[in-house]
Amino acid sequence: MNDVINFNNEVNKHLKDKFKNEKWSGVSPRFFKNDIPNLIKCIEIRKSVKQDSFYCYLSIYSNFNNTNSQKSKMMHRNKQVFLVSLTPKKVTNSSYDWPLKDSKEFNTNKINQLWEAIENHGKRFFDRFNNFPEPFLKLKPEDFKNGMVELFDKYEVFHQVNYMNFLKEIHLSLNQIETATKFSNLALERLHKNLKNKNIIHDKAYKKEYNEYLKFLEMPKT
């Protein structure tokens, strides 16, 4: 655990002011920015507990203000829609480990290299959301029945139910109730299908979390 704390301190030492200058909030391991209405950008930099390495994830959280949204939990996992990895050369679906060594100079260089990747590749990824919600208005509920729907036709979206709900919230914000309802029904249908025949322990904590998630997927009551 001390290794994780020391790593976070090093990231903050070298990158916190750079993030702040670019209008990002937070401290290692998570920095975030909500400069686009209804979205939160997040950069997560975490030291591996078992290996001499760290990873960097770029993610998008929904931040819509409707009656079913979990307002007190700004970056709750149910609101995480897109998640990709950052490497020195690109943004990718695949997990990537940034190596660390028992060398302060080596590790500092890696942290600085990470910042270069954030500026060169991470920024370009987040910039694709600048005209939000335009890139997502072309998606239809039928698209999800033909297989997994990717982000920008390039990045795999692992949690398709959250993606459907995200589209529900987009159309709800535009007062397109019929389309929003279709995405809501599709998300609920997919959730039930995913859980069917799975051996899940239905304790009190699980039931509470499950019911909260169901409410999150449903259309707000008017």
C-alpha cells in the first residue's frame, strides 16, 4: 500500500499543476473535467498493487440531471459509459501496463512520458466529444440488436447496458420521449437477459444496489 501512496504522491508532484493549468480537477489517482454539458471526462492513473507498473484509463461518465440520476454520486460506476486505455503511442481498447523500476529517474521519465501521451493522444480522444451529443444522435435502438455497438465505430464498449441508458438520457434531455423510452426498455431487457440463469447471491446489499440500478435505467415518472 505504501508503494501506491508513494506513486500517487509522485504523480501529483509532477502532473498535478499541469492538470490544473488545463482546468482539470482532482488528485492522483483520478483527475476529472466537466467542461461539456452532461459529461464528465476522467483520467485515472493507478499503480498496480502486484506489479512494478501503472496504467492509465480515459473514461466518460454521464452527468445528466434527470429525476433518476444518482446525483450524489458524480462518478458512480453506473454512470461510466466509455473506458479506454492510454499507451505512449495511442488510445486503445487493450489494457496497457506502463513499466516502473527501482529507479526514481526512470519512473519520473515515465510519468513525464505519460503527460506527453495525454496531450498528444488523450486530448484528441476527448476532443471527439466537443460537439456532443451530435455523434450519438444517429444511433438507433435497432443497432444494438445487431451486435455490440462501438464508440466512434472504433472502440469497444464493454457495458452495453450503460451505453443504452446513456442514449436514453441524451434523448430524454432533448425531450424525445419516444426514442428515450425505446432505449430505456432495451437497456432493461438486456440487463434481464444478461442476468438470466446466473448464480448470483441475492443478499440485502445486492437487492438494494440492483433496485437502484433498475430505477436508473427506467424512464423518470412524470
